[in-house]
Amino acid sequence: MNPAGEPRAVPAAKVPAQAYLLDVREDDEWRAGHAPGAKHIPLGLLGERVSQVPRDQDVYVICKSGRRSARATEALSSGGWRAINVADGMLGWESAGRTMTSESGEPPFVA
């Protein structure tokens, strides 16, 4: 959290290369394109799968535009996780020219 007690946020271009990146988008969005090495837990399943999210490191949370990830970041932060919202989401990731991959074998894109 920042000094005002609000969850922290960074643009996609500032996410460290080896960061734990949690993608909270839906399955079809994930399949279309995601960051290599990201972990995928759709926002609607985060509550039941939260035990899969590490508590001992910063967790960068990403969605398409930063809105869903902001909600997830707030929930994680209130539960004691060191969560950081990727404020511009996968749209920012793509705009920054960061590497993406897809599950389909097709060229990745942000859905």
C-alpha cells in the first residue's frame, strides 16, 4: 500500500521482468494473449483460489485495462498480500512492446 493506505499501482512498462504476475482476466482473454510466465486466476475464482497466490513477495495483478485488477489488488491488499495493480493492464503491456504468448498457437493479441 502507498502512504495513503491505497493499493499501489504501476504501468505495465514498469513491471519487473521476474515479477510474480497474476492475470485475473477470463479464460478466452487469457487464451488470446498473455504475458509469458503469468499465473492465471479469473477474478471470479480468486476468492476460492487465493491460497495459490504467494504471500512472501510482491504480486503484480493485471487484467485488460486495469479495472478488474484494481479490484483484485484491493481485495488482496486488504487480506495481507503485497499486491500492486498494473494500472494500464494488458493494453499497456502490448503498447509497451512487452512479450506476449497465446495458448492457441496463433499470434497473441489482447482480447
